[in-house]
Amino acid sequence: MKINRILAYRVELPLHETTYKWSGGKSVNVFDSTIVRVETDEGVAGHGEVCPLGPFYLPAYAEGVRTGLRELGPRLIGCDPRELTKLNRVMDAAFKGHPYVKSGIDIACWDILGQATGLPLCALLGGRYGADFPLYRAISQETPDQMAARVAGYREEGYRRFQLKVGGDPDVDIQRIRAVAARLSSGDRLVADANTGWVQHEALRVARAVRDLDVYIEQPCATYEECLAVRRLCGLPFVLDESLDDIHMLLRALNDKAMDVVNLKISKLGGLTKTRQARDLCVASGIAMTLEDSWGGDIATAAIAHLAHSTPSELLFSTTDFNSYVTVSTAEGAPQRKAGRMSASDSPGLGIRPRSEVLRDPVVTIS
């Protein structure tokens, strides 16, 4: 089996809540997503999705996905999509860096492998654990009372894990955390995610002001060194995300005991192949994980679901259902949340069928 064509489609994903806000005044109203289709000479086609959280979250941007595919794609024609490790070595040799560009291709090739073997991806990624898994809900940055009301509403829908977007004025963030914590019950989990928005002294001040609460602190500062200093002084459970962008940084963080939970994003690491490597390293090290991506719709959610469902339940801290945040459905068969939980498809591959009427004409064609 050989790759004989690669296509990319641009899809806009508006939000049900109109806008999504986080630290530093950053916000997105409509997400720009790229759906990647990899076709083979045997008629099997796979799909992946890459949707950066705007150009100011990670070193990634939407048009960069499509531009990168135009550069990288021709080097992959004739490769066997089922040889995932070899394919990733080819991509890394042909196109230095830019892991997010490679992510959609890698996911699509996993989809092909699943279809070729007749197995769902979670079986190929390690095996299915349990009947379903818990989801978290991200709470966009608003006033303390508005965020508390959002949490109360989502709790009624069945969510028990909440990722609170903080990283603003420390005094207001303390109020945000306390207002939300007051709405929670035993068994709920609260993460205060600063998305690099605090400097070190601010992070410590907030952590000490809420140390009587059951709350996790996530990625408080921009640099790994600042985060490590806060981790060693704050005394609260600690999550790292943006600082860990490859396997080498993960190894360093594990050696430094820099976190209790790690957030692994598929496109940040370059696809399912490398995220699975990182996931399995965390499993071997006993480190819990949030498994997700920067953003996306049905196809990204399907990939996240298979990765999450193939992770030992005791080490899956949480994951998310991005397709419930947006108003556009790009594929049939995508997983859907039920009372704050989700399960991966039993169908071969990702288990999705893209909606051609939504994708329309490709913006990139490589053959």
C-alpha cells in the first residue's frame, strides 16, 4: 500500500459560546481547522485534523498547516502509510521542526492502518480500558461570578472536571478560583490553568492564597524554570502543559519531578505516534495525563478519544470533547459526550466519515 494523494480542506468552526478567552487577553471566535485526507493506491483513505488555538498560543498557526503540507506532502508520495515509525522518520528528515504540520498526516495514516487491519485505533494504540472515560470542561475567562455560573451549568450536564482559565490579575484570579470552588462537590476536580499568564511571584501568591482548596495549578508561568520553582514552593498538585513540547523536555521534567499531571496535546507533539510514545513513558513513570489537542472538531475529537480510551484509567486525569464546543459537524460517527463522559468508536480506524458537504473543495492537493 502506497500514499498516492494528500488533500487538505479548510473548515471554520464557530463556538456555541461565541468566544473563548484565556490569559493575556487572548481570544478566538471562530477556529480555523485543517482536515487532512491521505489516499492510497489500494483505495483506502484516512483523515486527520489540525486546529491551532490561534497563532498566539503555541508556535503554530492555521495557514502554516496548509503551507507546510505543500512543502512536506510531495516527499511522502509512495510511502507506506501503515509504517508509522518509518513515516515519521521520513517526515522529520524532510521537514525540520513544525510538528503540528505533521500531526494531521500521522493521524490520517493511523486511520488507514486501523481500516486496513479492521481494528479501532484504541486497540492499535494499546487496548481499550473500561467502558468510557471522564471529560473536563474548559471555562473561558470571565468575571468570577460568570465563571462560577458556567461551572454550575456544566456540572448539571454531568461534567465533574473543570479547567478554569485564569492567568490574569492575581487578585481577580483568586476570586475566580474561590467562586468556582464554592460551587463544587466531593469528587469534582478543579484545575486553575494560567496558560503561562503569571510571573513567578504572582503564581506563588495565588497558590498560597488558595492553598486551603482542592485545586490543581496548571502551567502558571512562561518558562519551564519558573514553573519548576513554583512547583517546588506552592504545595498544590501541579500540571505542566506548554513547557513540554517534545520527548526530551518530558524526560527532563520527569527527572526533575516537575509535575503531578502532564497535559499532552497531539498536534504539539506531532501526531499520535509521538504522543503515544510520551503517553507510554508517563504510564511507565506513574504520571497522570490530560490527553487532548489544541482544538478541533469531530475528527480531532475522535483521535483524542482513541488515545484516551487506550490509556490506563488510573492515569487518565481527563480529556475533552472539542466537538461539543463548536457549531459545525465535520464528520459522521464521531464520539459524543454522555453525562460528562465519552467513549471511542468500535469501528475500524477513527470510526468517522467526513461530511463532504462541509469540507467542500480541497485547498491543497498533492499527488
